[in-house]
Amino acid sequence: MAINLKKMRIGFFKRGVRDDIDQFRLHINGVESYLEKEVKDLVNYHEERTKDLTQEEKDEYYDFYSDDYWQLSEVFPNIQRKSELIGIYTLLEHHLNSLCSIYEGHSNSQVKLSDLRANGIIETAKKYLVKVIGINFPSSGATWQEIKKVQRIRNLFVHNDGQLKGNEGDKLPIKQYISSSPFLELDQYERIIIKKGFSDHCLGLFRTFFDELCTVVDSFEQTNLTIASTQTGA
């Protein structure tokens, strides 16, 4: 009965991950489309208002209204994308904790997730799944390594408004990641600018990671089931 209940809860966990990622993707795509439409409508509005003006008058007009365009095309999207990054990362934390909760409810170990300490929520969850449960956590591949870089970017937004801090040696790895990404850049003050596509990229990255994690969870469960069946037969 306990085995079937755990299997059912793991099934719910898998579906929950997929559903949350799909719903978040619909949200970010809808917001991006809305912001792009607002920019297009603003451009059309001002073009209509200035169509009969001289070039000098147009230059003066657009200089006066340039802040409106800047806010709508750059400031507002960057604020939205920062919020999306924080929300997407929270999904990662939530679902890793959910998986740990499932195993806490079906483990004989006295060690709980709350007993452990590591560098952040996701590292604590990883430590629990590896050290307490014995799952072969997929942390050696490129997916998890990139997630750790996304984690650092997220932390910079939460704690330092997206601005790099530390000495050049500390900043170098994240600078290299930013320069290699088509979705990120640094401004003159070394603040991170998030471009369209990064949120979707992170969702895809997290989906790949959870696919990898579910594969090792399935393998772990199958191995334990085989051992249990053997012991019962003996």
C-alpha cells in the first residue's frame, strides 16, 4: 500500500512540474506579446501625430516623448523579466522540496530536510536526496551547471538589483555566461539586462533538469522495488 501511495505521489509530482512549466510559459509569452503590441501601438500613434510636421518639428517632438518609448520598450520589459526569473526559480525550489517531502513521508530515516544545511534551497534538497535517500542526483551534467549560473543571476537580482559585485575573479564566471548568452547583457554599470527569450530558455532548462531527475528517480524506484521483491521471495 505504501509503495503504491509513493508511486502515485511521484506521478503527481511529475505532472505538477510539467503543468507549472507549461502554464508559466503561456504567461510569459502572453506578456511579451502584450508589451510588443503596446510598443507598436505607441510608434503608430506618434507616427500619425507627426506625419505633417517638418523634420525639425519631428525631432523636437520625439525628443519630448522619448522617455515614453524607452520605458515601454526597455524599462518595463526588464522589470517583468526580472520578476519572471524570480518566479521561475521559485518553481525549481518548490518542486525539489516537494520531491523531498514525498521521500520524507516514505523513508525510515530520522533525518529530515529541515535538519540539513547547504548553500541555498536547491543545494539543501540535493543534499537530502543524495545523502539521506540515496538518489543519484543529476548534478554532474551541463544542465545542473547552467542552473547554478541562473541561480547566481537570480541572487544578484534579489540581493543587488542585478548588479555584479565582488572582485574580477569572482565576477568572471558569470560574465562569461552572460557574454555567451543571446538573452543577457551588461550595461555600463555592470547591471544585468534580461532580453526576450531568457525566461523561456530557463523554463526549458528546468524542464530538461526535471526530466533528468525523474529518470534517475524512476531508476531508483525500480531498483528498490526489485530488491524488495527479492527479499520478499527469500
